[in-house]
Amino acid sequence: MNQSVHFITLSTPDLNAARDFYVSGLGWTPLMDVPGEIIFFQIAPGTVLGLFEAGRFAADMEGGPEDARLAGLTLSHNVASPKEVDVVVDQALKAGARLVKSPKKADFGGYHGHVADPNGVVWEICHNPGWSVGEDGTVRLGPVEG
């Protein structure tokens, strides 16, 4: 198997709240939106985030409600500066997110804060000066000083 992920699909208890948050609140454009079922957003070249209504998510796996729980997951969005972390966290809060962790210096040396969307999906908004992406798409992680 190639070392890659093409779809990240999250169980979503309230698909309408998710739509309002990502589309109306944050200004994201759906790649596909099937009301009452799933919304897809392209989040990187060849990578899609799916928000799948929890009941349909469990049914698709032929499981029960316990199989639709989301736990222990953080999505991260890296930005160019600590100030931009503050701006994006503020934008998310205005769009209906709940503050999980106020932006501050991170243990790894960067700067980050955490917000949860209306369905509890936690987003880390981060400035990590040791992180970069090359022209070929290769991610580089280096030490952060300071």
C-alpha cells in the first residue's frame, strides 16, 4: 500500500451545523454536498475531507451508534505567523466554534490554539516554523528554536 491518505471522513452528528460552520462561517467551497448524507471538501491536492451524517456513517459500516463516535482526533491547519493563528482562531469562533485552548506558545516551540467545530471536531491552528512543503509536495519537519 502506498503511504498516502486520499479521504478523511468524519462522523458528523449535525450535518447542517457542519455545513453552516464550514461553508457560511469559514467560506469553504464544497466539492460535493449531498443534503442529509455527506459533504466533501478538497483540502489539499488529492485529499478530501468528508463530513458524513452520523447515522448514515454507522449504517455504511454496518455498525451501531457506538461505531459513529469520534474521539482522539485533531486536524491541524498551519499558518504563516503567530498573529495569523490569532486571526484564524477568532474567525472560527465567530463562525460558531468553541474555544478548546487559547492560542499560546507550544511545547514544540511554535504557537498554536485549538477550536472545536459545532460537532466537536477539534482543529489545531498552528504556526510551526519547522514545517514546510517543498515544490514537489514533500513535507519537511525540522527543529523549532526558541
